[in-house]
Amino acid sequence: MNSLLLSGGRVVDPANRFDALADVLIADGKVSAVGPALAKQAPADAAVLDVTGKVVCPGLIDLHVHLREPGQTAKETIATGTLAAARGGFASIVCMPNTSPAIDTAGTVALIHEKAARDGVVNVFVAGAITKGLAGEELASIGSLKSEGVVAITDDGHCVQNHELMRRALEYARMFDLPVMDHCQDYSLVTDGVMHEGFVNLKLGLRGWPSAGEELMVARDILLSDLTGARVHCQHISTAGSVELLRAAKQRGVPVTAEACAHHFTLTDTAIAGSEAFWKEEGKKVFGYDRSDAPKPEWPRYDTNFKMNPPLRAARDRDALLDGIVDGTLDVLASDHAPHCNYEKEVEFDYAPFGITGLETELALALMQLVHAGRLSLADLIAKYTVAPARILRLKKGTLSVGADADVTVLDPDQAWSWTEDQTASKSRNSPFYGWRLKGRAVATIVAGKVVWQGLDRV
């Protein structure tokens, strides 16, 4: 297929401030034209995708994904993870370096690029490690990682505790024009906490994880970014205090950015007390719009699918995240897709690993909590999944400009659907959202002009 015409959709391209009914013509993997009535310009043998009533936008980007390959392929592979991304509407993802071995050498980066080119169905960009083995003791060869094509460095899953070492990492990263993505966690405060420290953890008898355990490192990163001039990106922000710190830093011109994940701006720590407690506390608020008729999924207390790092926080934290997304303090949205085998999660809450899958549900949750709830326009939401992450990572993605790579997402913001285990392309099933009635989803994903996944009725 050398040519493809997307016909009759609403084209939303925040990078070009374009939002109108239009066609998109793709030729040889590039965007050839965007405008009304392009059928006459299309080659006679062009395939046509009827997207009437749908939204056409630049291919979505998720800059925080765990593909688990190499070394942990029982949980996920590049093949299954990228297919899950495609089903979620994501044409590009950034894989994290906490694999086995860690992505701390140019050779490992090259291996992932090779396997992604062979097995992946979407674009896979690689984040290299800050420190060797993610141990937080000695810097990785940042220059070699950059030369092999990493788009950022991070010890995600770990946090560099040595402030002097982190300063040196930022100085090197600035030399190579790489953002440093940080998993903000002070081990001395968090210790062996497994959920948010507050009323609910005391009621459940689970060890608490104070908000300050995140906020201290957010403050550290802001100070070091200000000192070095390096670009720092704070990952999966979860607390109201972190939002306030980032807001003040941005007002001072510090080059920091930050992300929020759908589970943190949808759920609260009451979910760990079971579905009855959660729905009693949250009511209709969690859906972001009036869904009084929606079924309320059930889950028991101590369900390990609600255990994540950082943990689900209190309602005030969730509200602060929503405010931070709306006012731009939190620049991008991401999944922190973290697959685990069933047997790993089917243990006592204390012993289960942190993390959930999220590539296939994050868009719907974002639409519900932000767009359908009236907090954010559709164009602004799409910007947080396209032009914003592309800008942070210096990617030539996130736009439908003529000549750009033909990475395109087609979505139906109003489609109602239920999320069930048999729908996922991931090898893992550790999602807390099974049984949920959702609103909005991707219906086609196009990468370099090729339809890699589609669920449209009309082709």
C-alpha cells in the first residue's frame, strides 16, 4: 500500500492549530496533503479509509512504557507490547531501561532497535540508563548511549539517591541535549511502604508511603535543573505537593516538565479498600461525566492490581493532578505500562510487584476524566499525547504537517465500550480496569502510512 486516503474525518492537529473537517492523503509513508475533498488528488490505486464521524490526529506518543525485553519476556515482549500500543492508539512509544540486562550500553540499545524493527508494529524509541545497572553508583556511558540513538536517560523503576551523582548526570545530559527523566522517590522516607500514607492505609494495616517521599526528589530535581540548565522530566507525578513545586518552578523558568498517568488521575487509595468502599467514596466523580447507569465493577480488598509505584493517593491529590493537567503544569500524559505475570500479582499485597498495564485504557480514561468532564478541550488533550511529548524528546513526530511521517491515530471520542481481559494484546493481565464501562477509544492506528491496527466498521 503506497497511498492511503483518510476520508471525511475531523482532523485535529494541535501542532499546526488545525481543527476542521478534512481528508488526509498519505503517500509513501509521508503526509502528502491535508484538506477538503482530496479524493481527486489521490492516485487511482489509493486505499480509502472512511473515517466519517471520527477524529483524525497525529499518531499518539507514550513516553513511558515498559516492554520488558530483553530478559523478562514472560511478562511482555516488543511484539506484544507494541501491538497493545497500537490497539490503544499509540504510534510511538518510549521503552524504559529497567530490563535484564539494563539498557546501559550502546549494544543493548542496538539490540532493541533491531528487534523493534523486526517485531514491533509501532515506533519504538529507547531511553537509556542514567547509571550502570540502574544501581545509582556510577554513571552509564551517556555519550555512547546518545550516539546509538537514545532519546532520554532515566533509571526509571529506581531513583538516583546521590545528589552529586545526579548533578553530574544532568551536566552530561545537557552536553548531549538529552532530557533526564526521573522516577522521584526518596528511599529513606518511603522505606518499605506499599500504599499511600493516610487514613486508608492505617485502616487496612498496610505500610504507608508518604507524599514527601516523592516531593523531596521533585524539589531536588528542580534545584539541580536550575543549577545546571539541564532539562529534567519528572515521571508519573502523584501528589498535590509535587504539582505545586512544579508549578512554581515553571513560573521561575526552570526547564522542568512532568507527566501524569491515567490511574493516578482516575483512582484514589480507597480503591485498595475494595470496590464497595471506592464507589461509596467516589460516586459518579470517577467517570468524569454522568454515568449513573454505568455498571460498577467489583473487586476485593487488597487487590494487587491497585498496587503501583508511586501509589494511588488521596482524593485531594487526584484533584490537584487534574488541575495541573488543565493549567499545563503537567505537560504530558503517559501510561507507565508495567506488565507482570499473574502468579507475581496473585500473592499478599505486601509481596506483589508494583505496576499495572495501561496502554489500551489510558486514552479512554483521559477522555472521560478530562474531555467529557469538560475540563479540557479535545485538541488540548491530543496535544498532551502528540506535540508535547515530541517537543520534550526532540522527536520529529506529533504532527500532520505535509512531509511529516504518516503516523496517524483515528479515534472515536464517544464510543462506549467495556474493557475485558480477552481484548488485550499484552501478555499480562494486571489491569485494575477490567469490567469498567469506558467512553472513547482509538479505532485505527497508522504507522508510516501502514494501518497496523484497525477496528473500524467501514474500510
